[in-house]
Amino acid sequence: MSTLNDDLKKMDSLSGEELDLFLVDIKARYTSPEDKEAIRKHLLGELADIKSEMADINKELTVKEQLKDISEVVSLSYIAKKYFGKSRAWLYQRINGNAVRGQVYKLSPEEIDTLNFALRDISNKIGSLSIKC
């Protein structure tokens, strides 16, 4: 016979209709106030995890969206080579959050700092340029 903790662990691997049916079963089997409190705490923890994951996804989308307008003006290939010492594909993988060899890569906080430095540096170079005849 499974325990409440076993069932809560099992619940984490379920989704859709299967999860719905499992929740109905848990609700029927675990009726004490202590059990209900344990279930509530577990579900709140799961919601906090989902919220954190959504914030990460939003951050990734934000980086991609912020670069959308300048990617046509500034060469991301140049930024990748000059400031990161990497290929254009490497930078795009991280900006887009692509999976490489089964792992999703994104820009680390240090890489975001490097990207911001690159954008400011390029901006300063363009801003100080004045063509004379």
C-alpha cells in the first residue's frame, strides 16, 4: 500500500486526464486534516516551481525580444566572435534557448553582462563615428 508521500511523488510525474483522476483518488483516500495540509503544502511547492520556471522562460523570451530590433542592424556574428570568442551559432543557441546534445543552453548572468558590454561598446563606436569630406 502506498503512503501519502509515495502518492505525492507519483503525482509529480502525471499530467492531463491521468493527473485529474489521480487527484480525485487522493482526495478520497486522504481525508484527515494533516493529510490535507500535507497535500496543500506539496501543491503550493509545485506551483512555486512552475512560477520559477515561467520566470526563466519569460527572461529568455525577454532577451530574444530585446535583441530582435537590433539583430538586423548589429552583427550578432561579430559580437559572438569579438566579445565571446565563439561562433554565431553558439550565441544564437543561447539567445534562443536551443537544446544541444539534450541540454538547453541559455546565457548565464556573466554572459548577459558581456553581451551588454558588447552592445554599449558598439554603440560608443558608432556614436563617435563622423564621416568627413
